[in-house]
Amino acid sequence: MTTPGEEMHALVERLYPLCRSITGDGVRATLDIVGEYIPLQVHEVPTGTRVLDWTVPQEWNIRDAYVADASGRRVVDFAASSLHVLGYSVPVAATLPLSELRGHLHTLPEHPSWVPYRTSYYTPEWGFCLAQETLDALPDGDYEVRIDSTLADGHLTYAEHVVPGEVADEVIVSCHVCHPSLANDNLAGVAVAVHLARELAERTPYHTYRFVFAPGTIGAITWLARNAERIDRVKHGLVLACAGDRGRLTYKRSRRGDAGIDRVMRHVLETSGRPHHIKEFTPYGYDERQYCSPGFDLGVGSLSRTPYAGYPEYHTSADNPDFVSPEAMEDTLAVCREAFEVLDRDRRYLNLSPYGEPQLGRRGLYDSLGGRSDAKQAQMAMLWVLSLSDGEHGLLDVAERAGLPFDTVADAADALRAAGLIKA
């Protein structure tokens, strides 16, 4: 029987070969595969559509690309890796001397065997990415250059998956689907989101969970532009990125810094004992900066392991399926699961017997603790919930003030509610 981590890793491996960009058939092929795991509502937004201060660009597709030497041997070949072509390269068919071709070649001299990932989304350009050691081995001479691509009016594609909850208030989970063959950034985030959505669908959560699979930056901006009238439903949000490397977990706060998701993630990470780092918000990074832009000011943070640009393999061919591990993705999934459980169970209650301490023994509440290894802790949780159930404090407030695990406090609240001592 496979573990959730193994299932997520298999999805990463399946998606890895596809050539993705901010538009095009690679994004559609990616969403087709994701759609085999969870039902998706796919949206196509035409080129030229105004989205906030941006405009949906022309659609880019590519069929083939290569650099061939005089013998016809492909020394750089798109068929071997989608990273070999500068993203959004315009079509080209030419024969150039190496001295002229060098201006269109991108390498990583500090990592001579790795191929970099480079793009030119909004400036017409063409180019190839290759290993420095490959470039060093090329003799002077003429090379055939071919990029069989199209830039034409089309669409930007993104998709949503919704897990209905008891209430219409939403938690959004967002991940980008625009990067080509990069496993950690961000196929691991996609895989974690898919598995998280499947887990949530096995029960009816309290909140409604909306998963957004969209190209980075322009995709999130497009989603915001198309959902501006219902944005007030979004109460919490999390951007998933770089979710599968072996580094410690990193949480980046929302722009507000004190949003509900910020408190929840801090509590979950600190009480779990996991190695972690909590970063303050900066207006650079992934799509949390779009959701947190001042006009929307959503309570959206970002969860990753090693942050963007924080590991040498970032945006290179070394970010391959071997770089991400099933165990790391499973750990990221577990943190999301724990955080969303806190979001869903955090309530404000009112003590229905507020004058003096109610007698718990005659209601069987003490007896119910007899078999628990944490009976003393559970008893204290009941007393704390009763004390702070004044309609002003939520269960997370109780857990933080009492220094108790949230699930212990929430279980105590469930027991007290069942006994008729508190109400939501």
C-alpha cells in the first residue's frame, strides 16, 4: 500500500516532463492530469482581457526547438528538457556563428552541469538554456537554430476546485502551475494541494475550501479581477510553494501580520516541535503578494519548506523529482491538515453556567477522562474553556493563554457543549 507521500511524489514525476508557462497547452495538459485526481472547473480568459492593471498576454505554445552543429547533431534539444528553451521565446529559424549565438545562451557557470530556468514573458526575445560544460565543449563555427513556437491570441487558463463547507466563508489554497520541469517549484505544491483537497472532501469541513491552480502573478491577478465582487467571502488563505525539499518548514506571514492564518500557523508549528522559521511579510515572493495587495488585503500567508531562491537547485535542472522527497511532502501535508483543523474548529462559545464553576462530576465529564493519558491536561482544558467562554475569546485564544494543545482544548469544548454547558 502506497503512502500519501509516495502518491504525491508519483504525481510530481508524472507532471514533471510537461512544458508549462503562464499560458498554453502545457498548462492545460497539467490541469487535465490534476483533473483526474480532483474535479476542476477550468477557466479560459481571452488574450487582451484587462485584469486589474494588467492585460492577459498572447498565448505561447512550442512544438520543437534545438541548436544543431554542422553535422546536424542537436547539441541543445528541447525534446530532452523543456528548460532548454527560454520561456516565451519567439519563433526563430537561422544559422548563426557561435560568437553571435552566445548572446542568446544562458548558463550557470557556478554549477556547470546544471541547466538554468529563464523566461521572457513580456519582452519579445528568444534563447536557449544549457549547461556551462556543454557550452564550453562547443567549437567555433556555424550552428542551426530553430524554435518552432507560436505567440498568438488565445487564452490564459486556470482552474478551481471547491470543497463545500458548512458555511460559505472561504479558505483559499493557491499554487502556481506555470513553471516547466521544476519539481519543488512548484509541482510539489500542486501535489500537496491535490492530496489536501481529496482529504477535505472525505468530510464536510466547517469552511468552504477553494483551491486555485493558476499561473504565477498574472494568474492570481486574473483570479482576483474575476472574483472581486465576492472577495469578502475569503476569510483565510494559504499559498503553497516549494513544498517538497528536505529543508525546515517556513511560514511567511500575511501583509497584516496578525491574520487568523498567521496565528494558526504559528501555533501549529510551535506546538508541533517541528524545525521551522516564521518570516515577516515582504512584497516579493509568490502570489501571497497579490492576495495581500492593499486593495484586497486578504489574510493569506505562504507555506514552503526552503523558501524561493534559498537553495542552489532553485530554478535549475537540479530541481528534479529526486530533489523532492515523499516524506517532506507528507510533512507539509500534515501541517496544512493540522492548520485547517484549527481553522475549522476555532469557535467562540458562551458559558451557560457562568456563576461559579459548574459541577462537572455529576455530568460525567470527569469520568469520561478516566481512560485518557492526558486526563489532567484535558481537565484543565475544560476549566479554561469554561473560564474564557464569554463570547469574546475563541478556542485558539484559550489554547494560547492556557499553553495547551489546540486539539485538547477543542475536544474539551465538544464535551462541554454536549453536556449543555456552553453554546456557540
